[in-house]
Amino acid sequence: MTLSCRPGCGACCIAPSISSPMPGLPHGKPAGVPCPHLDDDRRCRLFGRPERPAVCRSLSPSSEMCGDHPAQALAWLTALEHATHPRSEDPARCST
């Protein structure tokens, strides 16, 4: 079963760090910081556009990732961010 993004969630636009440049963020964004391309309805303004970062394009809604509500999605994605954070960078960048 294919899931759609949950209205009003935006967890995948908050939890992950983005290391690649994107419009308005030449150095990406740190984990836990809402992306400036997240609109008032918590939807991605770059969705479907070529300038959307690869890490964002790689995320697809799933039962495991999204859980039953936005707080579960944010917790799951934050745990994934911590588990995949390069050890060579400053670990404080990933703390929330």
C-alpha cells in the first residue's frame, strides 16, 4: 500500500540535516531545523522540482516512518538522523 504525506506533518522537512545546497540555503540545513521551503500547511514547496535535494527525494511515506501522528514521524526521522550522522562532524549539530 502506498501512503501519501500526512497533511500538517512536515517531519521530513524538519528532522533530517541536508548537506547539499538548495535555493536559499547554499550550505544546506542542520537537523531539527524546519526547512524554509516548508509552507504554512507544512508541505514542501520544492516537491516535484529538480532543485529538491536528493535526501528529500529519497524519503517516501511509510507506516514505519510516519507512525500514527506527526510526533511519531518526527521521532523516527530524528532517530534515523542520529544513527546515520557522520562521526567526523560535530555531534552537537545533531542534538535536539
